[in-house]
Amino acid sequence: MELLERDKHLSELDTWLGFAAQDGGSIALVAGEAGIGKTALLREFSGRRPEMRVLWGTCDALAAPRPLAPLHDIARQTRGVLLAALASGANRDAIFSAALDEVDREAGTLVVLEDMHWADAATLDLLKFLGRRIHLTRALLVATYRDDETGARHPLRVALGDLPSASTRALLLPPLSDGAVARLAGECGRPATDLHAMTGGNPFLVTAMLGADAGTVPVTVRDAMLARLVRLSPAARELVEFVSTIPGRAEPWLLHCAGPMQETTVEECVGIGLLRGDDGTLAFRHELARRSLEASLSPARRRSLHDRALVILASRQDVATALLAYHAQAAHNTEAVLRFAPLAALDAAARGAHREAASYYELALRYASDLSAPERARLHEHLSHEYTLTGEYRRAIEARRCALAIWQTSRNRTREAETLRYLSRLSRSAGDLAAAREYGAAAIERLEALPPRVEHSMAYSNRAELDLESGDSGSALDWSSRAVALAESLGCHATLSHALASRGSSRLLVGDDSGWADLERGFELARRGALREELAHAYTGLAAMTVARRRYADARRYVSDGLAYCDEQGFDSLRMDLIACRARLGFDRGEWNRTNDDVVAVLRNPDTSPSARIAALEILGHLRIRRGESEYAVPLEEARFLGGPTLGPRRIAALAAIRAEGAWVIGDRAGVLREAEPAYELLRAYHDPWLKGQLAVLLWKVGALPEVPVDIEEPYALEINGDWCGAARIWSAVDCPYEHAGLLACNGAEREQRVALTALDQMGAAPAALALRRRMRALAVRGVPRGSRPSTVRHPLGLTRRQAEILALLSEGLRNSAIAKRLFVSTKTVDHHVSAILAKLAVPTRMLAVARAYGQPVPRV
């Protein structure tokens, strides 16, 4: 059937492919509802250019998708290094590198990753890996997905947010118009009455209904499919029903093993819409058609067909455990589910697909009633572990509690204590310090009656981390030292790495620099021992501590290497912690545009840990103060609320210091005192020279510092003592341009002030730059630059950075209230920005503003 109303989209694909072949590759995101014609569009596009090299891979619609399924499809087409890497069980880095080489083998290559809404975590990582490097190739990478099935919490949305905007294009396929539907109906000799209303213009539904016998108007897709099956012979119907139970394509060998198959039978199947590949595979043209037919089968018939497929597939060595688990579940074969689901989980976890691993453990647990109690408990523990790695802490806690109940009933004290310790860790990650302390204390109590073992060391280390969270560094040091001593005596490197991280942080927080050696030793133990989770945690701990201590060269290395490692291993939650560290690093170093992007990434990710979310909210509030943006208090209050009553003293003081700076910027001396004085008193009992120095300088500026403290960092002490030049040199040396420019602006001569003004303008520090301009003019400095807002100058339509951000969210169809929630501002503020956008673009409606901004035709009004 003719492809209607898609010429514009084909033209855009053709243009993007041409640019990719000449100027560097790009990504095209082809989105639309199920059946909208994404596959048909791409097949038409590739069919019009027979000379073009096309690599086509499809994600499977399994209950838990097979890791890297599209890459396996592409490897079978290329038959080269990529196939060898997959077959040999190479690590993911080698597989991804081989995929990149294959993509770039020939200019103008079209790479299709189809149905990414069903992608496993490893395939999403592949998309991000290729997406971040696509500009180095000469290929067009097309990813298709159902936008109506990928909500805000869908992993694909997070992956798409990580793609480089400069290389990414979007193509949203609309439904067919009334006219197009009527034309299709006319070509089939059918009336178009109510056809568009019944199908919504969905091409698949229209095609399915028009393909049914004349005189019938099917109400559902299933009815349409069944109407077409009536014309089939018994042998062809048998084949179609069997293929309907196979996700993706049915391989020739599988079809032959299922029963005798004549060429005429296959031709009958192709005649009703099945696709036959060049390699003899059979597949439904649309997944909806396959599912509708499978759903139409009687339960007994469906189970029988899945059982037949399972028997055939299980007899081969090269079949993915994911596929075996899928058919075992559909066949309700308890023994097979319990055999293959845990294996599929292990395979998925090994490839970094931890969400898929969790789904397989969930599947196994649904069939686990006849397993022994310890076996059920271990399945719950495995499930909890996979939830932990993806940041789904509440679900991880629930699964671990199930394991705890089993261990308590069976009176296994060691496993009970270890489960309590793990629950303490999970509760802390979820932001519930009270529960974390309760579980942690119970774990140590259970272990006191047992001989010393690894579990004791982990429980002590956990207690140290809880004490660090609440600000008791002395107790944390005691418990972590006990953990290190015991782990060393037992020779357990994994436990020792964890304990050293706790002791290292404890030492640094009491002013003992030997803590760096502990952190680095723990890191090396994890690295040399290939201890995956311990190494990821070591990266995170070192990144956070080096950023906090302004050791930025080390911090950049740990953040960069840690992010690469977490990407490779699929540790999503720890990845967000590292991005929060990178946001702080960028904020301190004046790289505020990138900082804002990182903050948004952390806050938009539904699986971000509370601690990383709080850190991102702090940075967002601080960034708004220094940029002169409104409502900086909103994210700070959100951070305070998220921390709850168990928020530690350092975090409380840090939030107060940011609010005090906000008061100082607007000249509110009383506000500075109200925020800074209690925070400064709170920190007196703690060793935190950087934060204490920040608060001391604010109090000194308003004449409220009782005496010069001796335990603050040098640049703050020098400034308070009148040596602003020395303080400025230190800020410059540690690469903190905002603090450096602030000292030059307040104390320097004209030359220093001009240097400061340039730096402040480059960062976008509008309030500080405005105050400096006023000071320079008051001193009769001539030729003070006016300083247009850089964000406004750069935008082609003259929008500010915030206006451009809101316009982008308007293009997603969000209401003002939803935009306000996304940006942590009030709805009234968004209303004002939207009004300003409409005025600047000289259009009366939001829809016309989006159309004009993104180069779409503006309809007449």
C-alpha cells in the first residue's frame, strides 16, 4: 500500500544522511505511537537508495529483553569483527568499539535501531556510546521508539537526555489525515465512512481494517487479524500461529524444527502480511499484529505453542537464556522458569542490564513457591541487589525485607545480620537515616554473639558511614578503624576496600590527611581485584572528597574515569552521584552552562539517590544566586525538605551559607546574620575549613565576626586579615574564577577590575558584574563595557537562557505548572517568561512560538 503524507519526513532523512556522509554523522530519533509507520518510513527510505549500506537491528518485545539484541542482528548482517566479538564473549568495551568501527566502515551508512522502547539497559548504553561518538563517523543512526509508551520514568527517556543535542535530530510521525485515509479506502474500493474516527488515522489500524474481508468492519486489531486468517489453509494457519509466539523474527531452522513446511504455505503467510527475510526468516509486519494474534489463541493452544518453541530452543547451545525464559514463562513451565530465569538474570547483569536482571528474578520468584526457604531468600537478595544498582531503593528494601523474614524464621543469624546491615545501607541511600540506624544497630547486636567474620567488618563500616552522615566524625573513625583491622586480619579485599573508604573519609573530616592514603589504597584494592561495585563506590568517594577539598585536577580524573566505568557496568545510581560531583566541579570552576546541564540531568532522573538530588538542588540554588535569577530559595527549600529531620549539620550549614550569600547579593545584612550566625555556631565543633571559612567571610563582611578563626582555609583567612592579594592568588591557583574575580572587583585598581569584569561576564555572573560596573562608573572609570547578556546575544531570536529553556519545554507540550515543577520555580514566574517569549517572537500563542522558533511553517491566524 502506498506510503502517504511522508514526503516531508523522507526528505528530512535524505538531507540528514547527506550531511552525515559529508560533515560528520548524526542521530535521528523517529518517534510515534504503535503502528504509526516508523518501520514503513525507514523501509521506504532505504528502498529508494539501493546503493546505500543499511545496518538494521531490532529490539525484542520480551518480558525482559535480550541484552544487545539489535547488535546481534547487525552482526549477522556484517559477518565480521563485530560478530566475532559477540560470539567470543568479549567485554562490553570491545563489543561497543567493534560496533563503532562497523558503523564508520562506509560513508553514508544508515544504521537503524528499531523499537528502542523495548531496549534493555545494555542497548541503551550502546545508543549513548554511539550517540556521543556519532560525529566522528559518516553515518546516520536512526532510533525508533513509541513516544506514547515512554513516560518520564522510562529508561529510554533518560538515555535520550544524554545524547548530544548538536548531533541529534527528532522526527515525530503524525497520524494520517482524513483525506489520506479516504484515499486509501478508495484504492481498496471501500467506503471511508467513520474509518478515520475508528482508527485515529493510525496507518497500521487503517491497513488492518482495509485488509479484512469486504463487508466487515472489525472493532479491534485482533478481529481484523482473525478475519484475514480465515483465508488460510490449516497448514498456513498452524505456521502463522506458531510465528505469533516468537518475538521478532522466526529463524528458518526453528520453523523447520516446528514441523514440515511447504513453500506454498509460506507464500500464503506472506500474502496476509507476514514478512519473509532474504535469509528465510518469518516475522509479522507489525508487532501489534503478532500480539493480537497470540492473544486470540486459547490459553491451552498458546501454552502448547510456547512449550514447543521452548523444547526446540532449549536443545541448542546458542540460544539466549532471555528467549528461553520468555517461552518458559509463556508455557507456564515452572521447572524451566526456575532454570532459565536466574541464568538470564546473570547474563543481563554481566552486560550491565540490571533492570532486565531484576525482571528475571521477579519472574523466578513468581514460580518459586516450591523452592526451599534459603533458595527463595537468595532470589530475593539477588533481586534487591539489582534494584540497588539501578537506584530503585524502595523496591530493593521491600525485596530485602522478604529475605530477612525468611532468615529470621530459619534462625540463620549470620544471614539475618547481613540482611539487616544491607537494609541499613539501603535505608540510608533512600534518605531514611532513622531506619538506617535501627537496622545497623540490630545487625551489630546479632553479630556480637558470633565469632568475628567478614559480616562484622561490613557492619562496623556501615555504622561508620551512618556516623559520618550525622556529623559524628570521631565515632565514625573509631568504627571504621575496627572495620579495617578486622578485614585485614580476615584477608578479605572487598570488605577491606569498603572499610578503607569509610576510614579515609572519617580521617579527612577530622583533619587527618592520612585519609587520602586510605581512600587511594581502597581504590587500588578494588581495581586490582576487579571488584566491580567496590571500584564504582571508590570512584564516587574519591570524586566527592577531591571536589569538596578543591583538588580539581584529581577530581576531574576520578569523575571522568568513574563515569566511564559506571556506564560500562550499568551502575545508574552511582552514575548520577558522579554527575552531581561533576556539577559541583563545574560550578566551582565557573563552567556554569555545563553545570546547569548536569544539575538538570540529576534532577530529571527518577532513580537519582536523595543525597545526589540534595546536592544538585544546592548547586541549582547557588547557581541562580550568582546568575541573578529569581526564586533561588525554591530548590534550597526542596533540598531541606528532602533531607528531613535527619539532615546532617554540615549539610544544614552548607544550605545556610548559600542562603546567606543570596542575602548578601541583594544587600540584606539582617538576612546574612539570620542565616550565617547559627550555621557558623553549628560548625564550631566540626573540622570543615572550607565551609567554615565561607561563613566566616560572610559574617566579617557584615561586621559580625567575633574573632578571626584559626581553623579556616587560607584564602578566607588572608581576606579577613586584609591580604586580599594573597587570597586572590590562591583562588586563581586552585581555579576558582568567581572568588578570584570577586576579590579583584572589590579591592583592585582599574586594571584588576577590568580583568574581573571580563571573567564575571564570561561566567554569566550578572549581579556581581552589575555591581562592579556601578563601582567603576562611580570611580569615573572611562569606557566601561555595557556587557550585553551573553545568553541573549547568542540566541538567534534574542531569548535569554531561561526563556530558551522554557521554550524547549513548551515544545514538549508541557503546561506552565509542569514547567514550573521541572525547573523548580513558581508557575507565576513561568507565566511571565512565556509572556516575554510571545512578545519577543511577535506571536499570539505558544504553538506559534514553538513553530517559529524551530523553523516550522507558521499557520495563518
